[in-house]
Amino acid sequence: MRLSLIAAAAVACLALGACSQKTQNDAAAAGDHAAAAADRAGDATVSAAHDAAANTSAAANTAAADTSAAAAKAGRKMDAAADAAAKQK
């Protein structure tokens, strides 16, 4: 009886040890997955920030070009008005 109780306790300890190892393995795998997900999220954030900066730069360049074109057009109109006024004198 005593021997069977010791054997049962030993089997139970081995089973718990096996469960514990599986739990540790599962926890380690979950940690690895979480780390990989965090890396992907970080990469996505960097990519989005880069895209936003590129879009902002493109918009600023377009606005500058449009402003320059408008200023040139206004300058030409002023020159034309000055020429017209000079002809009227």
C-alpha cells in the first residue's frame, strides 16, 4: 500500500512537471508572439510616420509652387496694367 502510494505520488509529480513544462513552453510562445506583434506595430508606426512626412513635404512643395505661380501671374498683370497706364498718358 505504501509503495503504491509513493508510486502514485511520483506519477503525479511527473505529470505536474510535464504540465508545468507545457505551460512554460506555451507562455514562452505567447511571449514570442507578443514581441513579434509589437515589432510589427512599431514598424507600421514608423512607416505611417514616414508616409505622413512625405505627404506633408509634397503638399508643402505644391503649395509653394502654386504660390510662386500666383505671384508670377500677379506680377505679369501689374506689368500689363502699368504698360496700359503708360500708354494712356
